[in-house]
Amino acid sequence: MVHVDHGHLEESPSQQAGDIADPDQYVKTHTVLLEQMSAPAIALGLGAFDGIDPLVMHIDHGHLEESPAQQAGDILDVNQYVRTHTVLLEAMTAPTTGGATGESGC
């Protein structure tokens, strides 16, 4: 929206025609615009792969390595069960939410 406002709507048609007449700068400007617009989606997609690791570890250690009786006992402690799975959800979504909000290292 900022680009459309400043680069198109606030410029006269003759100024826009002049901008288009410099194809090198015009392409660079719009390439950077597309890069900036797609960066959150790319970071989100890449972060999704990092979110799988906590889930795999949790299933392995918290479910597959425990007996059904131990798992039933874990479920009966509702506060701890909810806390554990809330932290798991946070760990799984951290890579993607950081990317979507621009807080990732990408």
C-alpha cells in the first residue's frame, strides 16, 4: 500500500511514465517490493520445518517411551498435562510466528 500510494497515486502520469522509461530502476524497485512482500511467507514456510522437531521429540519421549499406565497417569494431572502441551505448542509455532511477524533471523 505504501508503494502504491507514494510510487503511483502521488505521482503524475508523466512522472510515472518517466519512471517506466528507466526499466533498470523500475525492475529493481518492483523486485525489492516483491521480495519484501514475500519475506514473511518464506520465513513462515521455512520455520514450519523447525516446528516439527519439538513434536517428534515429545511424541518419542512423552508417549512412545512411556507405558499406557504412565500416560494415563499423566493425563490425570490435568494442570501439568495442559502446561506441557501448551509449552509444546509454543515451541512448535515459535519458528513460524517469529517469521510471520518479522522477528526471525531470515
